[in-house]
Amino acid sequence: MNQNIQQMIHKIRTQQKPSKDDLVHLLGCEPSSATALFAAADSARRRYVGDEIHLRGIIEFSNHCRRSCRYCGLRKENTNLKRYRMGGEEIYEAALAASRNGCKTIVLQSGEDSYYDADTIARAVKMLKKLGLAVTLSCGERPEEEYKYWRQAGADRYLLKHETANPVLYSQLHPDMTYNNRLGCLTALKALGYQVGSGCMVGLPGQTAKDLAEDLLLLKELDVEMAGIGPFIPSPHTPLADASPGTAEMTLKMIALARLLLPQAHLPATTALSTIDPLGRKKALQCGANVIMPNVTPQPYRHFYEIYPNKDREEARHADCRQQVETLVHSLGRSVAKTPGHSPKQQFTRERQGESIA
Ligand code: 5AD
């Protein structure tokens, strides 16, 4: 049995097109086999991206959103949420503080909020680049020209999760969006030279192991530089408030398999995972993950970026404090990276473009 699992792990690591059946089998495997899977992922992580853990400081600069995603607390129909927007000066202050706390990358994340036009975002990008920071944008679906404009302004990376690779489930969850458009945005971002992050939720209502295998195969096909994988957590005041959450075990298996399929990718230990399992962050870092995303949004706003419940409590417990992060990282025998942590895959391209990769 265990030999069978080892063979599957080997195939998944080495085949250009891994078998969906093997992935489904591993996603359903029993705990003793999962231990072998986690060990293989941890060893691939060490070999391909090393022992450094990258800190990506997230600034959640607006919780306004024009979308109606059925799982998300920021959906526009949620009138129970106090909405806020941060100005340029506030973003600057938050980024400066994060940089002093060791973050080499700032992620500017928001709901889909057209209040911030292309120029406003471009100005924010330039301001952060002047601080010597790598910049990741995560502002949802925008016209390709805007993606291009922000790339020219200096944005290094873009984060746009595909959420689920099952097109039927995708359309059920996103009444005002299409799966094809999502993939179109991801393809456009890639073509513009962004380091692209995508990812999915685990345990969505109606989602099967086959769907999760498709998520992994899509991430491989897109050849993403980063993959964010977290459990679905039912959020009050949304249509899915009474649904069951995803499990930590399945999320960890997904992270481990993502590491085997995309050995050089950056994989965060997500806040969502530690919200459902107090040891989730540590466990993820031991089965493939190599990134922590501390929330560096100013305190008065944090509570209102409630995509799912208790997110801010979990962030306060864990990742927003340099000391706590260092203690966790050192307890694992690892170190906090001192470089921006650009994708190892892209170094050649970046050097060719004459950019500093220090
Ligand atoms: N549970 C878990 N993750 C969620 N997200 C949004 N709502 C939820 C939820 N209820 C995630 C989505 C989105 C990111 C901003 O937050 O993956 O891309």
C-alpha cells in the first residue's frame, strides 16, 4: 500500500501531465499515507525553494466590492459590514512600517472597487517601489490595459485566485462572473510578465475530490509562480452562511500536492487555514508552504475586512507581529528571507530585462 503511495508521489513529481486519478487517490488517502505525502512535499520544498520563509505584508486598502460572490463577506449585498477606503498617505505609512518589520513585499489587496482608478493604483505602486519594496497587486478583474499600465508602473506580481476549476461550480458561486473571463485575466497577466499567483478554496459546497484535482492541474497548466490554497469558511450574512467548512487535513494535502506539482512555486500558509486549525500555519510550513502573509493593514480597518469570521482575531494571534513570526520560523529551524523572494523561475527573464533581482 505504502509502496503504491510512494510510486504515485514519484509519478506526480516527474510527469509533465500527472494523472487526475492519482491526485484523487492521494487526496482521499488515509493518515499514514498522508504522512508520507507531507514528508515528500517538505523535502521538495527544501530542495527547490530552500529554508527561507518569505514575508508578504498585506495591506487591505478597501473592503468595498462590486461583486456578489456567494461565499464572501465583502459581497456587495452584505449591508452588515462597515465599509472603508484607505488613502495614499495611509497606504504609505502602513508599507513603511511593514518594511521596517522585515517585509520585502507589499501586497495591495482590495475588493473590486472602481473608486481606485488606474492612475491611483499606479501612483501607489510607484510609491512602494520607491521604498525598495516588491509589489503584488490583488484588486480583482480589471481591463487588460490597466494590468499593463500597473506593470509599467513597476508592479511585480498579481494575485487572482481561480477559486475553483469546476466551471459549473464557478458560475454557481459567482453569479456575476464567468470562468472564462477569470482564465482570460490570468493569461493576460502572465503575458504581461507578472509573476502570477492563483489558487482555490478547499471544501466549497458541492466540490468533489475530482474538482480539487482539477484545481491542482490548472495551477500546473498555468505554471503559476504562487498558489494560495485555503479552506472555505462559511461567512455570516452570505448565502453560504450555514454550509460546512473545508477541513485542515484536505487543505494540507492540497498544499503538499501543489508543492510536488510546482516545486518552485511560492506557497503561503494561509490565515484561513490557521482560523480552522490553531496549528494550521505551522503544519502548512511543514508540508510544502514557504510564505507567510502578515496583515499590516492599520488596526482600525482590520476588523472590517471580514471575508470570513474571526479572520482578524487569528491575524492578531499570529502573523502581524515580527516577534511571533520569528519565533515560529526559528522553531522550524528556518529563517526569514532577506530578499524580495521573486519567483526562482523568473530570475532569468528578470536579469535579461536588466532588473535588479537582489
Ligand atoms: N472562506 C475562505 N476564503 C474566502 N475567500 C473569500 N471568502 C472566503 C471564505 N468564506 C478568499 C477567496 C478570495 C480571497 C480574497 O479570500 O479565495 O480570493
